[in-house]
Amino acid sequence: MNCGDCENALDDYVDGTLDERARSACDTHLTTCDRCRTLVADLGALRQAASSLEPLAPPADVWRKLSALVKAERDLRPFAWGFTWQTLAASVVTLVLVASLSWVGARLATVNEPRVQALSFGAELDQLDEHFSTTIAGLESIRQTEGVSLDTETAEVLQANITVIDGAITESRAALATEPDNQVAQESLFEALRSKVELLQDVIALINEMRKGNPEGAARIVSGSNQ
Amino acid sequence: MKVIHTTVVVALAISWSPSEAAAQAPAWVHELADELAASVEEHADRLAQFIEQRVAAQQAERQGRGPRGPEFTEPFSKTVRLDRNGTFDLQNVSGEVVITGGGGNDMRLEATKRVRHQNESEARALLSEIQIRVLERSGGIEVRTDYPRRRNWSGRVDFSVTLPRDANVTLRSVSGSLRVTNLNGELRAESVSGNIVTSATKRIRMTKTVSGDVEIAEAEGDELTAGSISGRIAIRGLKARAVDAQTVSGNLRLTDVDADRALMRSVSGAIEYAGRLSRSGRYQFQSHSGEVRITPADVRGFTLDATTFRGNVVSDYPMTLQGAPSNGRPPGPRTRAIRGSFGDGGAALSVQSFSGDIVIAKR
């Protein structure tokens, strides 16, 4: 058994579902291969970390939607640059978790929106909020369809910070739902919206530079929209 | 992997509950959903970090960047005449850039190309393919680095450049750090993930990163702009007419600052400003959830408009509050807003935080 065979069998090896002969072959290979042994240890640790999560029963259509997401991901990112199963697993987990958490946030924000607007929010404030939200939706759409061009590390930093800003937007809107005339809440909302627009503009500019195969330009463009 | 499936199921189970029901649910349901989302996010972060580290380590090893791939280097050097106040523009993808201002009319560039690979002949071939171009333009010099467009290799170029201290310098890097010392000319420095560190650099115009930190010590400038998305910005010993510092999640720390105008903004990062307040100066600080701490130096007086939605505003200075007589004591410890003046009321401080505390502290 070589490393490739071993990698293919590792899922079942770690889950304890390999047949006796295959398991024995894996064991033999692992005694001589540091890399595969490290991988097995990592997967064991990963399995242990994941086991601390509370179990939740998925709704019936979860796997259908997951399948669609995976397919969409596959369509967006071809396997040309040597995708391994570990990379795929990481991508799927990251994609789905980010998507679902954003979806939770967006859903709760949507729940709050009618209440915010029903109260004395102020026509100008409403218009400004709508303007920002439309701009953000457009930029988000571009980011999500084109974002595959960014390197993983940069994309994650940007995504994490978009989440931070989304949290600020949600908090500000919730505050305005209870105190519509509160100036701090109003200004916090617009600061957060402004920050998000700026960040998304930077992200899209970065994506454009990366797609041109011009990583130096990526550094230059980071400051472009703010100067 | 079943464990990964489990993780995905947890995230999806939260997000796929019917939205109509959520819209009608009582507040505790939303609170529970928030708690669940936070819990999943925490687990997801841990798992994602774990997976990323391992995948990156394996990829690095496959590409010869692991500990078993030895490093091969190739030196490069060039000296070119550069006017005292000429321009120097360097772009690099990976590797450290060190710029030092000095005397004379020359730009002296020393570079080291570095490649890690298990195969020496491959490494040597890659080193020869890394091209450093030093281009002499009218009144200036441009340095560009071309990397091989091959896969499965890793390398970088480190630069050490000495140039006339009055030269105007522009630096751009993707992952390498940028270090600048003893420069009187204007500096613009940008990096995606590398740090930017300057000292004794008088005219910093702009520094910006995505995830790298910015550290500026002993600087002067007319208008200084420093920005980062997740990196920390630390500026010490700055004398400038105006400073504008902004982050999303990184902390902002300005100490020993002398500026007529300051604008500091963050979303979740903390903001700290310690320095002199000019008599007609304008200082604006805004954070969503980070603490804002201002420690004025040589205080003659200021007006303060500080408000928070959920945090506290605390001032060590006895304020004459708007619409209320001064009692000679600092305002109470749990106050959502302070609007008033201290001393001659010269400088104007506007401070706002949604949920972070605001502290006006004495030294």
C-alpha cells in the first residue's frame, strides 16, 4: 500500500469500518510513513473535537440542499490545481458553516426590519439605510460569485471581518427597533454600513487584481478605494 | 468523514428552521438561536483552524517547503544613482523589505532570492527564474520582482535597500513585512498580510494592510492615514497636523501623539489615544463594540461630547456639564453620555461607542 492508497482508505480507517485485510495493510504502511501517521493522528483529534458538538436532528431536506451547495462549489472551483479530499472537506465545512451562519444572521435581521421601519425611524434615515443596503447587496453578490479568486487565508480574514461588521449592523438595527430615535444607534448603524461598503469595495478590487494574476496589484489595491 | 458531516448538520439544522415560525417566535427563541449560532461558530472556528493548519502543512511539505526541504539562496545587488529627493518604488510578493535612509546620491540594493526545494538543481533553476528588475525612470527608480509561474515551489526575495533619506518611497508587498528607518521623504506602504514597521520616518503619508500589523514610531507628517482590516495599528511619538486611523477588528493605539486633528474608527477593535490636545484641535473617535480610552496630555481644556448606547462613559476630569452647574467632581461611574467642558474648553472631543466603554483618563 502506498500513500495514495492509504489516503483513500483513511476515512474508513479512522471510523473503524475497514475490513481486516485493508486495515492490516494500512497498519503496515503507517509503521513506515510519518506523513500518513501524522494524518491519522490529526483525523483522530479532529474526530474528538467534533464529537464535543451537541447533536441536532437535521430537517428532511438538509442533504438535498447540501448536495446543491457542494455542486455549486464544485462548479465554481474546478479541481485543476490538485484538490485533495482534505481540502474539499475543509472547503465544504467552511462554505456551509459560513453560509448558514450568515443566513441565520440575515434571517434574524430580516425579522427585525419590519419592526424598525414601522416605528418612527425617519424618512431620511430609511432612505440612507436602503441606499447602503442596496449597494451592499450588489457588492455581496459580486463577492460571492467571484470570491474564489482570493487565496484562502486572505478570504477568511475578509469573511471574518465582514461577519464582525454584520454583527454591528444587526445590533444597531435591534437597538433602533426599541429606541428608534436613539442617535448613537443611528450613527452606529451608518458607521457599520459605511464600513461594510468600504470593505466590500476593497474585497472586490482585490479579487479583480488576483484574477488578473497580479498579486502585487492586490497589495496596491487594498488602499485604492479609500484614497 | 462522519465527523465533518456532523459539523455540517449542526450548522444547517440551525439555519434551516422555517423562517415564518421564526418571525412569530418570542424573544427567547431568537436569544436561543443567537446562542446556538455563537456556539456553532466557535466550534466551526476551532475545526476550520485545525483543518487549515493541517492541510497547509501537508501542502507545504508536498511543495518542498517543509522542514526537509533545504533552502537555497542567490544574492543580487545593484547600485544606481538616485537624486536626493527622487522617487523609489518597490513591489514584491513575498519576502522582507528593509529600507534605510542615508546620505549620498545612490540607491544601493542588496537582495537575497530564497527557494526551498528537495531537489538542488530544481532549486537553482527556480532561483535563476526569479528576476529582479531595477528600472531607472525619470527622477526615480522602480524595482519589480518576477516570480516563476510554475506550480509546487516556494520562494521569496528579501530586500535591503539604502537610499538618500529625502527620497520619496512607495512600497507594496503581498505577504512580506515592510520595515523603514530614518527617512525624511514621503512614505507610502501597503501590504496584504505582511506587517509594516517604521521608525524615525518623518513624512508618512499612508500605510495600509489587510491582516498585517502597522507599527509606527517617531514619525512626522502633514496627514497620516493608517488602515488595517484585522491588523493592529500602533503609532507612538507622532507629530502631525492630522491623523486618520481605521480598522475593522484590529486595535488602534496612538500614544505620545501631537496632532491638531484625529479621526479614529473601528468596528470591534479597541481605541486608545494618548497625547496632546491642541487648543483648536478636533478629535473624533468611533467604535461599535471596542473600548475607547483617551488620555490627554498637557491639558488646558476641552469640550467633550461622549455617548454610548450600552457601555459607560467615565471621565477622570471634573466637567462642567451642559445645562447643569459643575459640582467640581467627575461625573458618576455609570453614565451613558457626558456633554460638557473642562478648563478652557479649547479642544473638541467627539467620542461614540455603541457597546464599548468610553474612558477619559488622567495620566
